[in-house]
Amino acid sequence: MQSSSGEPLYKVKLEVFEGPLDLLLHLIKENEINIYDIPIALVTQQYLEYLEIMKELNIEIAGEFLVMAATLIHIKSKMLLPPSEEKDETEEKMEDPRAELVQRLLEYKRFKEAAEELTSREQYWRDAFSRQPQKPEHLIADGEPLILGLNLFDLLTSLKKVLEKIPEKAFYEVTREELNLKDKISMILDTLQGKKSITFYELFAKDVTKAEVIITFLALLEIIRLKLVRIFQSEDFGVIRISSVD
């Protein structure tokens, strides 16, 4: 997305950014897919859709995302090849083009779960032997997560749903009005004023074009970075809620 001068409107560089394996695990979980039998065509299509959204948002995409995209496309092309008549069923099963990817995903998933378990234990023992906080509860301590129970791809999934509801003609609407990130940040903070929390979708209630939705989402990322809001999700793929920290 660019301003009228042709320069990127906003460059997103997140301190904590999940990688391509995180995105694949997210898609597998979202679609309730058996990790041992991944429908590679569906996953490849959705993976590329997420990359397109990330490019639209000017999120810096690491080279490993593009490598994984090429890997998925390669696996997809191999899956389309007719089976060789010279090999029996056992040999065909052993040479499943998805096997190496599945193994990488399983190893990465085990690593993530172990890391989360260690973090959980650290939190438990820290809370068990810590002093009572000496500052107001609404202030956020250094290192305290602002994104609870979800990740970047959960946010992108919700953004994708918002974009899909925009009338097709709105995607091609041309306007001379310069979209202002600061104004959108103020709008979000004003919307939160006096409310315990709002849903993710409430942020976009007044947005009628793709450009407006994107700038609102970028404003949300910015106020998360500035530690002005906290976002959370009560259950997997549930409604995302946003609350002010003050």
C-alpha cells in the first residue's frame, strides 16, 4: 500500500514474528487437517493468500517464507504426477512427496510445545516466589505479553474475513484522499474510551474500502507496538478482543 507520492504508507517490522512453519501449523489447525495427510493443494493456496496479505500490509517477508512457498508448489506438482506402474503400493507410500515436510512440522511442533512448557513453568515459579507489585495493576511490566492466546496469523485470519466482506467494487475504488495512520490510531483509542473491550471486527465497522481496512489494521499493529492496547482470544479461532491498558 502506497501514499499518493508513491512511497510505502507504513512499513511493518514486528519484533516477534512467526515463521513459515508457524503459518503452516496455523493453517493445519484452522482447517482441522490431519498433519499426516495434508491436502497440499488447499494449504498451498491458503499459504500464498496469506503471503499476499502480508505483502499488501508491507510486512517484511523473510526469504524463508518464499522458500517454503516454492517448496509447497514443488510438492503440489509432484502430487499431480501419475503414480508409476513399476512400483508397488508400499514403495509409493514411502515416497510420499509430503513426508519430509510432515517430519519438519512434527519436529517443530514438538520444539514449540516444549518451549511453551518451559515458559509456563518459569511463569509458575516466578509467580510463586515473587513480591506483590508496587505499581498500579493497569501498568504493563517489561516483557509482559500484549498478545494473549493468539499470534500474528490469527490477526491475519480475522483481517482476511473482513476483506472478504467488502463489496468487490470497493476493491477498485480510487480516492484522492490521503489515508492518515495517526488519525486511525486516534480513532481506535477513542473507540476504546470508556469500554472494557471491543471485538476485532468493531474496529472496521466504518471502513468501506480495502484501503481503509488495511490502514486500520496497520494502526492496530502500531498501537500494539506502542503498548497502548492488549489483544486476546478466549478460545482457538474465537473472536479476538481488544482492550486498553489504562
